[in-house]
Amino acid sequence: MELLKIMGERLKALREEENLTQKDMAELLDCTPSHYQKIEYGKVNISVSMLNFLADHFCVSADYIMGRTTKKRMSQRER
């Protein structure tokens, strides 16, 4: 599975766990709902700064979002 598709699926799952809508995420990221939807569909790439913001927001590692690990939550020491 390609990187963008994995990132999109993981971001969707994280968003749904927090009961957020795509519109909520778009507002959080200061982008349009359409653009955020494309992120979840694996159609557009995200910047490193956006990746770091999302990792911090969801308290997961950037590696988790990118599919490089299955370890979801960071330990207190890693934050």
C-alpha cells in the first residue's frame, strides 16, 4: 500500500476516534474541507509541518501516521 493511502487511512481513523468531522479537521489545519478530504483519500501529500502538527494533535508519532510503525500511542517520555 502506498504511503499517501496509509497516511489517509490512519488520519481518518484518528479523526473518527475523536468524533471529529472532515470539516473540523479542515478548520484545524486552515484548509478547505475538500483539500482535507483529498488528504484522507491519499490524493495529496502533506507538509512536514502539517505532519508534525497532526502527530502532536493526536498524540501519536509521525512514524505511526506514515505507516512506519504500528505502535499508536507515544509514551510520556517520547512526547
